Amino acid sequence: MPQAVVNPEELERFSQQLQHFSDRLKQQTAILNAGFSQLGSTWRDQEHQKFAHEYQQTMQVINKFIDTTDAHVPFLLRKAKRVRDYLNQA
């Protein structure tokens, strides 16, 4: 009887949760970036420059996470399908 070290249903469920989180993060990031852009028109001192630098660095990390997630979700779904196909051989 075929066995696998991963449950394909759990893998699919996690993949869907991860995709949903990434989609929401994209939406919220777009909203936050718009607000940050508007803030720059009224806040122009040295503290704003410092905050802007840190904000941009943080956004780079968030965007890298989103890109990585977008690459991993299809991989995880393909893996779940392969595991399911393997388990259904029996």
C-alpha cells in the first residue's frame, strides 16, 4: 500500500491559506503605500527621511515574501497533486 509523508489535503489547505494571505497582503500593501505617498507631501523633516528609509526597506522584505509565496503556492499545489496521484495508485 502506497504511503506518503505529507497529507495532500493539508498541503492544499495550507497552500490556499498562504495564497489568501499573500493576496490580502498585496491589497493592504497597496493601500499603505498610497497613504505613505500622501504623507510625504505634508511631512518633510529629517524624521520623515529616516522613517521613509526604514519603510522602504520593510516594503522590500514584504515584497520579497509576496514573490516567494507566489512562487511556492503553485509548487505546493503540484506536490499535493503528485502525492494524491501516488496514493491513488493502490
